[in-house]
Amino acid sequence: MAALTVVTVVLASTGCSTTSGSGQAGEDRDGPAPLGADFYPAAVTEICAETDERLAELPTPGDGIGEADWAQEVARAVEAEADALGDVGTISAVRDDHRSFIANTRDQAASWAALSTAIAAGDADGIDLARTELLELSRGRIDLAAELGVGGCRERDF
């Protein structure tokens, strides 16, 4: 089986909205207490950096781990990132983009899991489909990260 080649992988959002008071004058909030404009990018970038560190610690496919197992570990790391992003409070100015960022991240985790399954089954069409989805999600992540001002979350090289 050819080595996995996915150049960039990216994130986005979903989740339930709870409006409970104001984050700043005239702005409602979603979930946890919202972070101000100065703190939000740093908090999200830190979450992405922690995920990048986790991914960097994974063995290379063929060097102590099979491709299917590697893709499943990537799926777990990306899903954990989505969970952590969901714990970040947002003000209304970035709420929709933040939700899209979380959704994109969850979709990427699902695509990595699908890639793992396809590799294990030797399903060439499934592998191609998962790779295509991951590349499309990566493009979306780059756009969302730019909108949110979280440059450290833009793209990943594998």
C-alpha cells in the first residue's frame, strides 16, 4: 500500500449554542465564558500546538506502526482537538466561524477514521475518497483559521 500523503489537514465547528448573558457590552456568549479578542487566538493556537506535538510523537507508518493504525491515531488526536476547541468560550463576533472550525476538525477526525478503515480493508476507492475529503477540509481550515486570526492552526504537514 502506498504511503499516506496528505499535505495539509484542517479544522471547523458545530455544537449547541447557549446564550447566557453578555460577554462584552452588547455581545452575547456561547458556552464557557468568552475570551477577549486578545486571548482567543492564543488559546486556540495553544490547542492546535498541543495537537501538533501529539501528532509529532506518533511513529512514522512502517516504523513501529501500520498505516491503518497511524491514521486511527491521527483521528483520535484530531477528535481530542475538536473537544478542546469546544471548551473555548467565544463572543458573538467569532461564534459562527469558531463553530465551523470545530465542525471541520470533527469532520477531519471522521475522515482520518474512514481512511484507516479503507486502508485496513484494502479499499482503494475508500482511500481516494478519504484523501480527497481531507484535502478539501484542509482548504476550509486554512480559510477559517485566517478568519479567526489563529495562524498556528492553519495547516499540518504529514
